[in-house]
Amino acid sequence: MIEIDDEIADVYYNMANAYYLKGEVEPAVKWYLKSLSINPKKVECYYNLGNVYCNQQSYKEAIKFYVKAIAEDPLHDPAFYNLGFAYHMTKQYEQAIHSYKLAI
């Protein structure tokens, strides 16, 4: 059953990516969240949701998702880098520096 759930979560994740690549953000977010409802440890969903919100300049929302991605995978360097960028854009410079250093 767990294996089937992971496969369904992957299908939802791939649906989200397809929408995101077409520039359809709202359905992409819906499918990422749906994937997470089945597999709440799916780092790629948190990371991509962070990217969605960062690209929309919703940096505070992006920060939440990058932090969740890092909580699931503390070695996710791209999440640390993007978290640093989101902190920078919200003028949280010390946190930005710290996140950038962890990305290195």
C-alpha cells in the first residue's frame, strides 16, 4: 500500500510539474499540495512550491516551503540558496547570509 501511495504521489507531482511548465501556477500548486497530502515527506514538492511563490514575489510564503524542504532534506543545497534569496528579498539579511553559507 505504501508503494502505491508513493506512486500516486509521484503522479500528482508530475501533474504539478506539467502545469508549472505551461505557466499554469494555480493548478500546479493544487497538484503539489495533493502530492504532499499523500507523501508529506516529498522534498521536491516543498522546494517547487517555494519556487512557485518566489517567482510570484511572495517571498514570505516561499520561505515557509523552503524551510519545509530543508527540514526533510538538510543537505538540499538549492533550497538553502533559494531560501537565502527569499530572505534577501524580505530584507532579512542575516538569515540570507546564513542560508547562502549553508548552500556552499
